[in-house]
Amino acid sequence: MIQLEDITKSYSLGKEAVNVLRGISLEIKSGEFVAIMGPSGSGKSTLMNIIGCLDRPTTGSYYLNEEDVSQHKDQELAKVRNQSIGFVFQQFQLLPRLTALKNVELPMVYAGASKKEREERARDALAKVGLQDRVAHLPNELSGGQKQRVAIARALVNDPSLILADEPTGALDTETSVAIMDLFVQLNQEGTTIVVVTHEPEVAEYANRVIYVRDGLLGQNPLEKGGQTQ
Amino acid sequence: MSLWENIKMALMSVRAHKMRSILTMLGIIIGVAAVIVVVAIGQGGEAMLKSQIAGDGNSIEVFYQPSEEEMQQGKWEENPFTQEDIRQLEGIEKVSNVVASSSEFSTARLRDEEAETSITGINEAYLDVNQLKVEEGRSFTSADFLGGRRVAVVSAAMQEELFEGESPIGEIIRIGVQPVEVIGVLEKPTGLFAFGSVEAYIPWTSMRNMLGTSNYSQVTLQVQNADDIQPIGDRATTVLNQLHDTEDSYQVINMEEIAQGIGQVTTIMTTIIGSIAGISLLVGGIGVMNIMLVSVTERTREIGIRKSLGATRQQILLQFLVESIILTLIGGIIGIVLGAGTAYLVSFFADWPSLISWQVVLGAVLFSMLIGIAFGLLPANKASRLDPIDSLRYE
Ligand SMILES: Nc1ncnc2c1ncn2[C@@H]1O[C@H](COP(=O)(O)OP(=O)(O)O)[C@@H](O)[C@H]1O
Ligand SMILES: [Mg+2]
């Protein structure tokens, strides 16, 4: 489903070029639950953003569902984000003025769904994450865990084949983190491919496979090499 | 995403910052209101002036104004309109009445009392067309005109002067040395600028017999249709100049020229004040642009979120463009209401008509939308170009 071939990403800071990703090739199959680990600043988020079509690689090619999305135009990328990918962020990224329901409806607004269909599906999605009695709440009336549930409901509402979560438990306590990870496991069992970025080994344990990133390159499990995760 | 969705979203955002929105709209409100007031008062004034010049009852006066050359040739006449002239004028198509008269000043006497008065010899159409009504006694009959009877209708002022308010009906007064019977008294003129002057009206035929007046000094044409005033006036002057073998001595006021003149003045005024209003609208537009730019910066993260969820650049552009259009449109509508109210107040207190045409209202609505588009484009474009990753990271 995901096929990255020799992906690099560099930023130019003044005269110097910063090579954040330095040639990453990897494949993730449909239905997998993958964790990406690595020290802070190693390029995990950058990689996730490329996988999520929020960003383009400097060189290399990226096939998502057999499509070469590295050649896509902005508009096509927006459609891929809307239809095929669901994002979950560490900072939840909910719109503060919209209720939980309206936040979950957003991806369908851009998909052009009717009001009735949007509301129905948003309610279903919120029920799925256990927030059926919080639909009319504004984000600041919800706890961190509840906010992340709303974000997950929003990520899954357009029925994407891939859900990307960048440190989804980074702002949550352990107990809440477990509940959130259980949700991802449930979604994965229902067939959604899931990629989670984390630096917590407890979180990575939920995944079927762990990918390590170090200095913009894929690496071995540092524990096996006697190294240390952050 | 539908336009309606965008409009609802924009209204929500405008409502979320009420104070800021109102202040942003202020320039547009003032500008539109100023335009509405100026145009309303200008058009009202123009209509009023035109109707005043056109005169009541679809009438037009014929002037006698010989050229210098003709004066030197001794062609000048004190009473330039002959009986034959009147007959010819009456023959012109669509002329409903030819009003002719000749005035002189004289002294009216009743026993020992004396009053300076104007004596106007009139033809049969005169009183009606000039809307002079006999209040007491009777008006003239055709027999009075045909027979040249020595009867007079006097003004209310003359009744005051000569009869000290007593009924003059049936009294014999002397005009010069000629005796005349008073048969009626005219209604007092009403209105702010109507001064009652001492006047007596007698049939023109009687005037000719009594005072030896040979011709008429004043002629006014009344036509059936207001639109015919100009062509019939022109026709009348042609006829008269031919009859008298003159170049251009008989003239009518050229209504079109005057209307054009008034139109020019009001156009200049409207342009001047309109450009001031235009500047206000420009400043208002810049205000809208400024606030929209602030709004885009403030909502950078929102834009990032929307993009991550699949919003295209066009959708973001439309969202912010609709928002600035809504801002200026609401401002424009408030401006129209305010302007219409002010125009109404002005016309109420200054007794000056104001006209608000639907064209002006529509124009104001469209123009404020145009400002919204023109000044919203830059911020909306900026929003649409934001990088989603940077935006999501924005604090
Ligand atoms: N827009 C950018 N310009 C320059 N450097 C950047 C930019 N975005 C990220 N980086 C750099 O890329 C490196 C990797 O960042 P990131 O992918 O966020 O790391 P991680 O998520 O693994 O902590 C960091 O050193 C960061 O400073
Ligand atoms: Mg990161």
C-alpha cells in the first residue's frame, strides 16, 4: 500500500542545506500496524508528513495504493488526504469554535457530502470512539483523551484506508494512552492500515512492526545494538 | 463544499468578532451611505427643478425678444402678439389653449377711494390655465369676451384696498375714466411666496375698447401632453416668426437646454461628492483587507487543519473571499439603510424631495461586493498558499 523509494528531504537554511531525510526506502502493506520510532529530530514527523501527502519529498518516489503521488498536483494531493488518509496529531488540532460533531463533519464537508449524511456519519464515528454523549461539546469542554477521540473520529469518518498518528499519546497520561491505543488496535483489526510515530516503547508494542529512524535514515533496533531510544 | 456552506461559515466568523467586524465595515458603511444620500438628494433636486421650469399645467410661455438689428430697424413692438397670431397658434395641433393677455398700470377709483392697480386684459382661457379661481360672485362668460362688456374680476388685495373688505360685487369702479362693473373676486393666493397684489382682470376686448390697446403683450401655450411642450413651442415660434417676418424674435425657453444645464450641475456635484464617498469606500476596502490579513494570520492553524483534512487551495481561497464579501456586503446594506434614512430626514426637514431608485440600491450592493472581492483577494490568496505543515505548527 505504501512504497517509498529512496526518499530524501532537505531544507535550505541560508546557504546550507539541511538533509532531514537522507534516502529512505520502505514498504508498508495493507492492514499492517506499524510504529515509527527514533530520537527527537531524527525526521519521523517529516517522514510522516510525506507519507500523509502533506509534504513532498525532495527526491525519490512515493507510491500510495499503486499511485505515484510524488507527481501529484496540489489539488490531487488534497483529494488523497481527504479520501484515503486520516490524520491524528499530538496536539489534537481541533477547530476550537466548532462542536465535536462539526469537527468530525469537516472532512466530509470537503468531500462534498450532504448535510444529512454528514451528521449521520459523524454521529456514528463519535459513537465508535465512545463519545456519543459529547457531540455538542466544544473542544475546550473536553478532556485531553476525549479531544483525541474526537480527532480519531474525524480521521476515520471518511473511511480512509490509512490512518497516520504522529505521537498521538504524547500529550496524554498513561491510562488514557492505553485507551487510545486500544482504539487504534480495534481500527486495525477492522482492516485499516495504521502508522504511529512514537518514542514510547509501550506504545510501539501495540504495533506489528517497528521501524527505526535515525538521522534521516532507517536503522536497526537500537536496543538490539545496545543503543538507547529517547 | 457549497457556496451556502461558505456563507454560513463566514457569517459565523463575522458574528464571532462582532466589534471588529462593525469597525471594519465602518468605512464601507459611511461610503455607501454618503453615496446614497448624495445621489438621492441630487436626483430629487433635479426632478424638482425640472418640474418647476416646465411649469404647471403643461404650459410654455412665448417670449418676444427682437435682435439688435431688428431693433435698429424699428421693428420693436410693445404688444407683439396680434389677434391673428392667437388664431394661428390655436390652429397648431395638440395645442389645447392659447392664453393671451396684456397688462397696464392704472388707477382704480371707487367714489373717494383710490388704488394703484394693474389691469390685465385677458382672453377666455386665461383664468383657468393660470388656476385663478373666482371665490365670490361670478367669472366671465363667453358673452363678456365677445361683447367686450365692461366687467371686472378683482383680486382679494384689491377688495381689501378699495372696498375695505366689503363685498364689491355689483359696484361700479372707474379705471382711468372708464366705468367697470365688478362681477367677481379671486381666491386669495396661498403658499409661502404668494404676495397678494392689487389686480383687476377684464376681457381683452373690453380693454381694447376702453384703453385702445391693440394687441396682446403676453402669450402662453398650453399643450395636451407634457412631452409635446418642446416641439410645439418650437412650432409656435416658427409660425410667429413667419407671420411677422422676423428672424428669431419670437422664442420659447428651450426646456431641454435648461434641463441639460441642471443635469450638468447636479452631475458635477454628484461627481465631486461621489468621489469623496469613493475615497471613503477605498479606505474602507483597505480596512477590510487589513483585517482579513490579520484574520488569516490568526487562523493560520485553522487553515493548516482544514488543508490536512483535504481542503484544496481553491476551497480555502473561497472561504476567505466569501468572508470579506460578506463583510463588505453587510456594510453596504447597513450603509444603504442609513443613507436612505438620512436622505428621508433631509427631504423631510429641508422640504426637498429625495429619490432613491432601485438602480442606485442595486449599484451600491454590487459595488460593496466588488470591494469585498477586490480587497479580499490578497488575504484569501495568502491563506490559500499557506503551507499546511508550517500552519499546523503555528502557535
Ligand atoms: N521547515 C523546516 N526547515 C528547516 N528544518 C526543518 C524544517 N522542518 C523540520 N526541520 C528539521 O528537520 C529535523 C527533523 O524534524 P522532525 O521530522 O520534526 O523530527 P522528529 O519528528 O523526528 O522529532 C529537525 O532537525 C528539524 O529541525
Ligand atoms: Mg515529531
